[in-house]
Amino acid sequence: MEVFGGLIVLTVITLMTGLRVVREYDRLVVMRFGKVVGLRGPGLKLVLPFFERAQQVDVRVVTMPVPAQEAMTRDNVPVTVEAVCLFQVENPRQAVLTVQDPIEATGLLAQTAMRTVIGQITLDEMLSERDKVNNRLKAIVDKQTDHWGIRIISMELKDLAVPSQMRRAMSRQAEAERLRRAMVTNAEGEAQAAAKLAEAADIIFAQPGAFDLRRLQSVLEVSTGKNTTLVIPTPFSIAGTEPLDEFTDEDNG
């Protein structure tokens, strides 16, 4: 009787050693005699001692920085690129069975994909089409990790470093581009102003006396300054008056 009671106590203690508290964001991949028998969690779960073995898998989103990678772009510009990769284990069973270390494997794959993509694009494409480059990286890595039960949420280029001489050349190029735009804008403004002046001239010459009134206005604007001597070489007339140079010899008599 005592032996039987001792066996019961020993069995209970042994089973208690197999109790596992599984957190909400963890899953247990349970293998019995080396064969996967299912997932357990979250909550208080029992893993049979001596018969079953469990491997815990975190199913939360993992933020993994990708170390700086040195590569050569398609236009032969050496660059150093850093990135960040966000991924999540969607199938814990497949992740345990197909890859030894999912996080390390995903990181190495991301580094390889970065070097591959950088070698296929130019520096201008990398700078101006960052979203396309990120989507391309994500597609390449996600295609590989899909067999591991891992989903790539996003992969973003975080930092891009180029040689100092290349930065100076890019600065000169940007300055030249801004100067070109300023010259184009100035030329467009002058063309529009010339068109308006031509339109105004047509209106002035079409109305009798409008030209003389405009000339008087210009004379008044010029004569507002101090110490101004105004010389009008040609006489002009206003409607209803006679020009000064039309006096004849008979009028002088």
C-alpha cells in the first residue's frame, strides 16, 4: 500500500514538472518521440515528461536591424546601406521543422537580398524611388521565408552613405538644376510680360489720344525726382489742340 501511494505521489510530481505556462504571444510546438503532435498555448499546458518535448516560438512581430552592407550600384557607385526588417512567424510548426534559427536565417537572407538589389539599380533610382526599392526587397525576402512559415511585413532602407566626392558632385548637380529652373522661370515671366506689353500697345494705339496721355503720364513719373531736367525733343499735341510746329509764316505776320 505504501509502495502504491509512493508511486502515485511520484507520478503526480513528475507530471507537475511537465506543466508549462504559455504566454499569450507564445506557442509550444510539441513533439512526441520526435514527431510533431500539435501546438499548445496560451495558458497552462502539460508536456508529458520523458515522452514529449516542446519548443517555444514567439509569434509577435520582430523588428530586426539589418547591418550595413557595402555594395556597388549598377552605375558603379560604391554605397553603404542599412535597413530594418519587420517579420512575424505565422506558422510555428513549419518554422520549427524547416529552419534551425528563423531570426538568424531571415537576417542573413535580408543582407543577401540588399546586395543583390543594389547591384541591379542606379544611385538615382535608389534615391528617388525608395518605395519601389523597399517593395522589391520585401518581395524577394518574403518569397524565400514563405517556405519557413515567416511573413515579411516590411523591409525599409534606413540609411544610405555615399563617398564624399560623390556627395559634392550631387550637390553641384542639384545647384545646377535649381539654376536651370530659375532661368526657365525667368524666361517664361519675360515672355508673358512681353505678350502683355504687346497687347497693351495694341490697345493704346487703337484709341485716339491714348498714346499722348500715356506719354504725359510717363513724363510726370520721371519728373518727380529731385534735380531733374526734362528735355522733350519732339512736340506732341493733345486732342483739340494744334501742335506747336504747325505755325506758318502767315501766322507770324
